[in-house]
Amino acid sequence: MADSPKVSVIIPVYNAVDHLPECLQSIADQTIGFANIEVVAVDDGSTDGSGALLDAWAERYPGRIRVTHQANSGAPGGPRNRAIEMAEGEFLFFADPDDYLGGEALARMVAAAERNDSDVVLGKIKGVGRKAPVTPFRENVEGGDVFTTKAVWTLTAHKIFRRSLVMEHGLRFAEGLRLAEEQVFIVPAYLLARSISVVSDYDCYYLVRRDDFPHLTQQAPDPVAFYDNVRDVLNIVTAHVPPGEQRNTLLYRWLTLEVLGRFGNGFAGLPQETRAHHMRLADELLRDFFPEELVSQLPPLASLRCLLISEGRLEQLTALTTLVPKPKPERKARPTTDSGPQPATEQHAGPQPAPAVGGPRVDVRPVRGRSALTRILAVGRRRIRGRGADLVPGAATEPVRLP
């Protein structure tokens, strides 16, 4: 065994007994060598035998697996923070007990960190039955930064971090929060890192959908705790990046995913008081952090959401969130007089800002005698009435008043 481990793999564990062995075995089988790894697992009050399973593995691999047990904290942030204090590795890697690593993952990420003096390394994440981030993993990056790597489009904890960076700046996870608790750790790490590297040519981490595993991220967050956490993260961004195009490039991510992402298809099913709370707190973030020139670059429906939020139009906003865009029919290639049909235009994934629409107000010019906004809301109201008019009180009869 090495005198001090190269990598500390940190795992918060709660009731994962059916999947934990696969996770642990993937760590033990790493090509970097198990002698260069320590596993620091925190049993967060499991009741299904996960704690006993961890103890058995620690007994089988003395010195390689360290286990501590605590009362349930309700979220992974607290267990991760406790493990950080225990870890001794040069690098930290955070895994979840229902996922697993590719065999060469740690070797490739550590090598990238050492080649480039990188404090953070992103290893490609592979979704298994669920979505995984794509934008940051289009190509390898040797010693980039938060902008060249597009790192903000992956804010989960499943990455390599140099422990000296974490300890020097006191980076810790939010505790007791069930959604986006990683961001107050990940975002300052990105902004403070000497460099960031990306390993995109190897599947380093397998993010698995487990129908029998209670993912906390699938639960509706408490509005106050969620928006307070987002505010903390945005304060970090604005403290480190001056106003301008680079800051807006980062803020675009939080505007589209964290703020407007709360107003999706499930919004109409929330109690009216909860919907009003979300709208008020989102409006405060819009006013405090997102400049008009950024909002004006959003696609039309996203701009419309911002407008309705800022004007406090809860019923209209709820109607809008029930709309599901219909898939566009595929265009058939037209025959040409030369060598055959023209190739289809390549579609690029990732955020594609729409042309500016002149600020947060949306163009609602009449279409066939009725405004586009009126027609959109009318469709939404019909869908709400189909589900039950009590979702949006008064939605079936109250006329729409345009700005």
C-alpha cells in the first residue's frame, strides 16, 4: 500500500445496498491501482444494511476503505463534507453509491491533472437510462478554464479536484439541500482553479437511472432553500467575473436551467401558493442578476416566461407552462438537377440563443386578428380545463390583457 493515497473517492451512502457493490468494485478495479486509492464512505443513517455492507468491505480491504456512520442528514452535502475532512488523498473524486466508474477513469483524470497542473478535471459522464451532460465533453481540453471548457454545463460533483484547492479555500457542499447542493462547491472550484482539463475520449463515470433507488433530485425542492442556494452561487459568479459578455455567458446557464427550469410542465400541478412563491423568488433573481441584454437573447417562449414572471402574471404563466412544443416534421430533401439531393443541415446541440428581441418584452404582433400571446394562452387554458380548472382559478374565464 502507498504511504498516502493518490485519490480519495468519497461516497455518501443512504439505503443503496443493492447497487453499492457494483460501485465499490468499479473503484477497486481501477487501473491506477487500488493501492493508490482510498475510499471514504459515510453511511448517512441507512436502514437497509448498507452500513454493514460497507463495514464488510472495509474489513476485506483494510486501509483502503474507511467508513463512518452518522444519523441521517437527509441530503448528500453533509456526508460529503464530513468525508472531505477525513480524506488524505492528493485528489478528491466524488461518486454516488448507485453509479460506477470506467476502469481507466481515475488513471486518465489524474494524468490530465498532472500534465496540466489542473486543479479540476472533468471526465466524460455516460448516462445509463438517463440524460448526461454533452456540451463540455465534445473534445479533450488540456489546461483550459471555465470558459474554454464550458464547464458550467456540468455541475454535478463527479469530477477530480485537487485537495489542496478544496482545503485552501474552504470549499464545502450545501447541507440539507436536495437539489443543486453541489454548486456552491463546484462553481468556486471552477473559478479558482489554476486550470481545468477535460477527458472526453473515455467514459469515466456512468450515471445510472435506478427505478428502485430514491433519487433526491427527483423531488420538488423547497422554494426558499432552492432560490437561496441559487442566489449564493450567483453571488460567487458575479464576485469573480466582471460585468460583460463573459459573465453573461455563465449567467445564461442559471437563467435557462435553474430559474426558468422551475417553470416547466410540472409547474401547473403545484398548489397556487407554491406557484406564487416560485414566481416571486424567481422575479427577485431576475431583477438582481440577469441584465436586460441577456434576457433579450433568450428564445421567444423563454423571454415570454421572463415577462410574465416580472409582471406577476401567475395565471398566464401557469397556462404557458402547459404548452409542449410539437416535434417538427422532418423535411424531405428536394431533388436537384446535379448529383442528387442536398444534404440536410447539421443540427448543433447545446444552447442556441435566439436573435435579440429588444429586451425582456416580447413581440406580440397580431396574427390573423389575434395576438400570438393571446393564442398561446388560449391553448394553455384549454389544456388546463381538460385537466381540471381548479389548477388555475379563473383561467377559463378571465380575459388576457396584453401589455
